[in-house]
Amino acid sequence: MRYLPSLHQVTVLVLMIVAGCSSHTPDDASDSATVKTAHHASEPDLIPVIAALHDQMHAWEGTPYQWGGTELSGVDCSGFVWRTLKDRFNLPMERVTTSQLVRMGKRIEPDHLQPGDLVFFRIKHQMHVGFYDTNRHFLHASASRGVMRSSLDNVYWRSVFLEARRLSNEYGAQISFNYDDDGKSKLAKN
């Protein structure tokens, strides 16, 4: 005799498949905690952070270094970081220096770097700062070449590396991009 599933069994199977493929937004804090534990959701979604950093880099790449600068006509390392935090991550803050940035957030081990973390260097009694990007690279305003992407594995950068810090406000921030919905540059409007 052939086995035919009952309507009840088919319904249960379809509901299990649909429930497994659906996304659920928890309605209260206890559901949220359960979901985070079950899916390791305590880790931030880094895709928007990476996209914001790359958007900023696309707009600022090659901008010449200018001590104290914060504009596309010239920017220093802390000015580039400040503008990125302000313009891309919408963090309301006054202009900050590298000395102020190195006291913000929490210190993290270099082996635990995530996109958006700040990386600091000590160069001839001065500090330098940039954003960790991906694949052991960071974005910064170089005194010699302007805004650029460099490798942390470069012998020079390894020798002057000071520390890394994480600003928790970047994760989950309302991120802005340089282009509107029609693909037109917002920078041209400014």
C-alpha cells in the first residue's frame, strides 16, 4: 500500500519551510535576546560600514594633505576621520584631533580589527590616524600622498603602529552616501 501524507502533515511541512525562510523582527527585548543568541547577531553588520568607508574613499581619494584641513581641497588625517564620522556615520561631533580620537572608544587587539575601527601610528613624536578597511588595509590622509589606502603589512606601517580603537557608535549608525537615489553626486550640490 502506498503512503500518502495527510493534509495536516503537508500543512505542517509547508509552515516549517516558510517559517525557516522568513525573517522575524522581535517584538520585545526577550525575543531579541533569544534571536541574538541563536544567530550570533551580537556581531554588527559590517557591510554598511564597508560601503560607507568605500564611498568616502571614492570621494576623497587623492585629496592633498593639508595640516588642519577638513575639506576636499585639503585634509589632514584627523580631519579625514572626523569628516567620515560626521558625513558618512552621521555622528554629531565637533572637530577632533588625533590626540582626542585616541582616547575615544575602546582599545582592541590588532588581531580583532573590523572595518571602521580606528588605527593609530606614532610617527616622529606625532600621531597619525586612519580607518581600518578590509584585508589588512586602512584608509587615511597621508602627508606625502594625500587620502589613500595603505597596507598594515607594509614594513613602514608595521614599525610605527601604535594601537587600534573601536567606536561603538559607528555600528548601527544612520549611514549617508555620496550619491542620491538617481546616482547623482551629492558633492556637486555642496
